[in-house]
Amino acid sequence: MRKIIFLTNYKNIIPQRNHEIEGLNLKLLAEVLRANNFHCEEITINTFIEQLKEQENIEGVYFFYTSSQYPIYKSFILDILVQITLRGGILVPEIRHFLAHENKNFQELEKVRIGIRSPYGIPIGTYDEGVETLKKVSYPTVIKKYTGFRSRNVKLANNIEEGKKILSKMLENNFQLSLDGLYYIYRRFKNKEHYPKKFGKLIIQEFVPDLTHDWKILVLGDKCLGGKRYVRKNDFRASGSKLYEMEEDPPEIVLSFALKCKQQLNCPNVSLDISEKNGDLQLLEYQTMHFAILGGDPDYYFQKDQEIWHKREITKDIEYYMGIGIVDYIKNIE
């Protein structure tokens, strides 16, 4: 029998919805997995660490684990996840998906590597690199921080001067106001020609003009559900607009694109932001863990059977379908 451990956070949950304190129904998730011949255990990260010296062999054990919207705590979790893989544990999903959570910088690199159609984005790490990139792009262009949701930290630059101002506001000074920071300030000014003006993680991304909406699609296993999000008035962003339309069924071309993206990402479940313009579809952003469910409560999901999409009623909680996604994912990687 396969063994899977739910690795939970400081509140003994695996966050899922918009907030760090809202978690998955792990009881229901465990029921689904047990029905598919999994032995399930639940343990907090802190307890896992305390037991690490006496920890039994975890080689071949699956870990469905937590993430966090707080960068420093997420960094703490990463240390533990690396240790799990070094000891033979199997992360569900893979560690690259943890890195992609709340990290648009990593997502841009992944989309290029995997070959998913997307507006071209260039990650930059310093102000000077950003300015050089701004000299090469066409305008308007989108500039966004590596983290944030609901369109926070996403700006539109109409020319290079606007772009420079956005870079300056979004990037961070390369020193901190502390005793250590004072030393770095001294060292920086002593060697000021050798240090970048500012550091950070930003993406300078191709702008898709005249978008009226995008699609927020969840792919749970092989089931798609979601709806249309309209762009806010006098804005260019649909994310965070709260202008959801759940009555209109996603077109088959959107469903097929979403399912293909999920297969390319190779994960149990995923949330996708998909732009649609004149039949051209592109993946804007994705999350494979700790994603909000939806802006509304869908009544139906869509599933492809023998190349035909079928509309079916949602009769169970979302965790049930997510659990099936985890089961199918593990079967595939085995």
C-alpha cells in the first residue's frame, strides 16, 4: 500500500483559498486517497522536524505539502522540502511547483522551458538590467513583481521613462536599515561603481492590447471548471476585478487549451489564467498549489471523453475532485 503524508503548516492546515488561514478539507482528501489504497498520515512541519533524527525511512513515501504566502516562511518550508527529497521522499507536486507558487519570475522561465504559449516575459534582477530591457521592448509594456495576486503589483508603462519610474518603485534598495545594513551602505558607497542601483525580481512582459476578458479555469485531474473574468473599466487587468461570469460555459477551445497546459505542467491540479483574443489563447499565469477556488460557485465541470467535451453536474466538494487528481497524478508518475 502506498503511503502519503499531509505535511501541514503552523496552523495544522494546508492553505488553499485566498487566505493563509483557510485550508483544505484534509479529512475528505484522505477519504478519497484511502479509497484508492493509500495509507494517509497528517503531520505539521514542526513535528516532522522534531522527529527527524528518529524518522523512519521515508524513501518512496509521498508528501502532499503546504506552501505559504509569506516569503520568509515559504523559504523555511523549502529547506524542509529539499531534505525530504534528499531522503528519498516524493513531493506531490514536484518541488518546481512549490517554487512557482507566488513566483511569477519562475513561472515565466517554466513556460518557456515547457513550451506553453504565453505573452513573452523577461525576468530581471536589477534596475540596470531592467533599463536595458526597457530599451529593447515595444510599448506599452507590462511590468510586474514576481509575487502578488488580484493584479497587485502589475503596472503598464507607455514609454521608457514611465518604465524607469515603475522599476524604481518596485525594486528594493540594496541595503537595510540595521547595523549590518550600515556596513553594506559603507561598502556600497566605497565601491559604488560596482553595485547595482537596486535589486529585486520583476518581469517585463509583452502587453496584449484590447483584451476584454480572460478565463479562470481550474483543472482538477481531468475535469475543467471555471468562468470568464472581465477587464475592469479603464484598466487592462481582469485578475482581481471580481467581474466573474459563471453562466457562460467556457468554449471547447479554452477547455482543450487548459487541459493541455495542465498536462504540460505535469501536476495533480492547477489554476490557470488564460487570455482569449480573436481565437488566440495564451497562458498568463498559473498556480498548482494554494490557489483560490473561484470567484463564484460553479455548478458544472467539463470532462473530455473520446475527444468530446461533456458538461456534468458538480455533486461533491472540490476536495473530492482534487483528491482524484492526486491519485491519477501518482499513478502516472509511477
